[in-house]
Amino acid sequence: MPDVLDRARVVLTEVHDAVTAVDPAAATALGAAIASARTVFFDARGRSGLVARALAMRWMHLGLRVHVAGETTSPAIVADDLLVCLSASGRTAGPLANARVARARGARVAVLTAAPDSPLAAEADLVVVVPATGRQHGGSLFEQACLLLGDTLCGAFQEDHAIPDAALDERHANLL
């Protein structure tokens, strides 16, 4: 078994390379779209779904109105809302169907994907291409890069709006 720290260095290099390969204008546009939406919905499946939930939580901590698509308490999506879908392949059935519903309702659709020519990207108003080619197993690189990019956008929003950490702490869950 290779040294785990050597493997960690490979992972860190791959994530760095993937995040820095993202078009800065697309990342900025995504941040602006999230900040200006009435309500933001996040959607993804599998491990990308876990990343989408983590990002939804962070935006909620920042004070935005945020939901995860398909959850029992999620309201209907309407015009002036934004659906953010994560799918490395751009072919995941649930997000693709939800992107079509969102567009039909007049909402905007943003997609983070490794496949800019995919059906999901074709449904989007905004596409952020996140490279996902590396030595890691499965979709790990895409998921890690999306989480890091998303957290970076949240940090920039927090700084731009001078939101103190204490305000985020007040929105943390407090029920066991």
C-alpha cells in the first residue's frame, strides 16, 4: 500500500489543479446568481448530493433562503429562484428532470459539471465546468473540487457582505 501522505499530496495537487482550472468569470457569475436569487435550491445525487447539501447548509448559515431539492420541506420553485445542480456526467436523471421543471417555471439553472456538452449543461443558464480527470477513484475529484469552490464562494460572499462568524453561529442547528 502506498504511503498515505504521498497519496494525500496527489489528491491536494489534483484538487488545486481542478479548482484553479475553473473559469473565474463562471465562478463569479455563479456567486452573483446565488446572491441575487429569491430562493436557491441545490440538487445532486450520490456523493455529489452530499456536497450539494453541505453547500446549501453553508449558504443558509450566511442568511440566504436555501433548500435542497426533493426534501419534504422544500417549496415549489418559481421565477426569480435559482436551481444549482451538481453532476460530473451532466446526465444524472434527477437533476436533469429538475432543471427542466425549473426552466418551465421561469427559474434560472446553474450547473457544475465536468461535461460542458451534456444534456444538463444544455438546460442551464450558467455552466461552471469543474474538471474531474485525475488519479482518484470514482468521482472524488469532482466532489472535492465542487466543495472547495463552493466554500470559497461562500467565504467571498461573507467577506463582501461583512457577515461576522457570530451571525453564522446563530443559524447553526441547535436541536439534537
